[in-house]
Amino acid sequence: MSERNNSAWSPSSREAERAIARKRISRKQGLIAATSSIFVIGTLIAIVLSSPGWEVVKKTFFNIDYGREVLPTVFAGLWINLQLTFIGGACIGVIALGLALMRTTKSPALTPFRFLATAYVDIFRGAPLILIILLVGFGVPALRLTGISSNVIFLGTVAVVLTYSAYVAEVIRSGILSIHPSQRAAARSLGLTSGQTMRYVVLPQAIRRVVPPLLNDFVSLLKDTGLVSILGVTDAVRAAQINSSRTFNYTPYVVAAVLFLLITIPMTRYTDRAIRQRTNAQNSEGSI
Amino acid sequence: MGNVLELIDIRKSFGEELVLNHLSLSVPEHTATVLIGASGSGKSTLLRCINLLESIDDGRILLDGDEISDPLINVDAVRRKLGMVFQSFNLFPHKTVLENITLAPIKVQGKNKEEAIESAQKLLRRFDLADKADQYPDRLSGGQQQRVAIIRSLACNPRLLLLDEITSALDPVLVNEVLSIVRDLKSDGMTMVLATHEMGFATQVADEVCFLESGNILERGSAQEVLHDPKNLKTKEFLKRVHEAGRI
């Protein structure tokens, strides 16, 4: 065990020289990176600020006082987007899991459901979201059905949930299919039924594997909730639109975009990290 | 002493390829039957057919006298009586060692959790793995993983244990810790069918050795007869190749 003890180790003189050389190289590289960054970014800023149209651009898109004025209404709109994302996200998770299970089942009694789930996914994954929103948001109230709300927020959410369930179902299904058949063989040979095998062995591993792509879809979902504005829902996009169409100044759109970015950029960074960790974990899994 | 397992005139093909052909075999209680033969001779397929992971094309498989090759049989009930250990361990990577072992006793046999954990820990202690109970499989060496896989099958108290080249994926120095468990089980009287390339080990545990070639048993008999004094030319040739590879 003595050779494994690292605390007693002190570097040789050769190693000490190398450490100094390494430090010198990295200091030099840092200096080069900093100089080149300052030069390139500085030039870009100088070009933008000195261009003849900058004053107009600044007034129309980056009017700080006006931006501050519309911020509360746009922010109130964003709250709608967030609610839609979380409530919709929960519904999507449940429906998508059901669809994925139906599509992967081999049980003969569920055969019609397998066909239906496949058809559902084909349709809602293939049709533009905006069409589904228009169909549900304007089409359903036109039926004048009793008992179905004609609240645009509700109908908009339904449309988004319908479409995203299809996307997410495919992600979960790909996770289920990625689990090696030997895991299923091991579970079945212990006497677990096919349902128990799915529940205790396949699904827990599959979901873990697809967390990063699901996070990606979650970011897209947040952005796409902006589309329900076409139904007249006063979300962040709509709030910005109302303001800018009144003043012909486009700063409210920029405000809305910045608010979205403040949420989506950290989320995508987090997703990237999750993907990296997932890849590392898979690489160390070896023969399993 | 009755036969735990009886295979009668089994035939199995994958598409055009005939994998098992007119194969018959009886496994009496408390005996170990060792299947030897080159890769592709049908050893693994035979074990997977017994376990109903593959369905046979023709013939009959009897477990304790009941025909389990009947398509109307409840496969889950059959598999409850059989334990299977795979070449690549196939532990569940998202579950700890203890959870791997207790999953089937709790969910399949309906034992309560404390009882299942207690008997799992007893088995882990017996095979020197008690300190690994809460580890995940990827923290274990190959030999430890395979020992856990064996314990996982034992936890269901199988009537018959099927071992499919359980040391083929292991480092030579780890082989023995796995094989010593099998020796223990043999002396406990466990009925086993095992496919292996470890001829020395086969000599130690086998009550009967069967040499498979192209899906058929070409030679069978005691380890002494088949491994040390083979009659069939192909058996001789196979053993010579194994010998040259240093595995005897």
C-alpha cells in the first residue's frame, strides 16, 4: 500500500523544472488569448458604434427608458409563459410516457393502442405547432361544444401539450430502445413479468439516459409557448407586440427576448453539463 | 433420484442456420452437467432454450416432469424455478448490490422487504461480499460483479441453476473466486447445467460432461471419460486445441 500513498510524494528536481516551464507556457497562452479577444471584440464594438445608422438603431431597438417603462407588462406576460411551461410540461411528461409505453408494448391486447399511438406521434410530430394552435384555439370554440372551455390560455396549452407529447414520447421511446436486451433477459430470467421488467429495470435506466434531451425539449417548450400569443393570450410576446405597435418602437420585443434569454441560456448551459456528465458516465460503464 | 430437467429431441434454428439438432439430455437432481464445445456449438442457445428466453422448433423440455415447452405454460412461473447467470453479468447498473439481489424476491416471490434483505445479507456474508451491499455494480471488479450475479439467482432459491460461460469475460486472476462459489454450490447439492471453457474446473464439478458440436452432443460421460480419454475424433481435436490455448 505504501506506493499508493500520495501524501508522502515530493516532486523531483526535474519535475519542478517542468512545472515552472508549464506555468510559463500557460501564462503566455493566457496573454495571447486576452490580447486577441480585446482586439477582435473591441473592433466589432467600434464598427457598430461608429456606423452612421447606430443612433437610429439604438433609438428603435435599445431605448433604455422605454424598455424600463414596458418591463413590468412584458414581465407579467412572461409569467404566463412560465405557468404554461410548467403546467404543460407536467401534462406532457405523463402523456408522453404513456405514448412511449404503448409504442413499445408487445402485448397483443394493446395492439390497437400501439397503432393509435404511432399514428398520433406521426401526426403531431409532423404538423407545424402553429397550425395545431390555430386549429385548437380557433377551431374548438367554433364547435360550440358544451363543457369545453373556450379560454384561450387553456386551449393554447392543450395545443402545445398535444404537439410536445409526441416529441417527448419519441425521446422516451428512444431511451427505452437503447437499453441493452441483456438487461431484459436478466430481469425476465429472475421471473419478473414483462411489466415488472419495464417498471423496475428498463424504464429507470431509460429515463436517466434521456434526461439531457428532455431538458433540451423543456427549453424549446418555454420558447414555443410564445406562439400561443397568436390566440390573443397576453404572454410576453403579445405584451411586447401591443406596446410596440402603439409606439412603433421595437424595444419591447428586445425586452421580451432578453427576458427569455435570461431563462433559456442558463438552462441550456445546465443541459450541456448534464449531457457531458451522462457521456462520461456511459464511457465508464464498461460491459454493462 | 428423479430428473430435474429432461430434454427430448430438441431442435432449434435461427433462420436457415440449424443451431440444435436432435439433442437429448437428462439432468438428475443434485448433479452438475457441464457443456463443452467451441463457440457456436449451441451451448448458450441450449441454456437460453431451457430458460424459455428462446423458443424451440421441435422436441420437448420437461422440468420436474412438467412440459415447459408447451406454448400455454406460464413462462414467468417456469423462470421462477430457474436461475440463470450470464457471461456478461447483466447486473442492473441503477441498483445497488443489495437492490439487485432483493428485487426478484420482493417483486416476484412476494417476500417482505426485511426478510428479503436479511437473506440477501446472509448470502453476501457467506461469499465475502457483505461490505459491497450498498455499492453500485460499476464500483465492483468483474469477479465481484459475477459473484453478485450468482447470488442474485440464488436468492430466488432456484430448482436448477444455468450458468452460461460465467468466467469468459473475466481476467484470469478473477476466475477462481467465481468458480469457488460454484464448487460450494455443487457441494450444497445444487442442480446445475453449465457451459464453460475451464476444463480443469469441469473435471472438478462435473457429474456428466457433454461435448457439443454443431448442435448435437457428440460425446458424453464422466469428466474422466470425456476430458481425459475421449473416444470421438472431434472431441479429441477440440480438447487438443483447448490444450494448446493453455486452458486445461
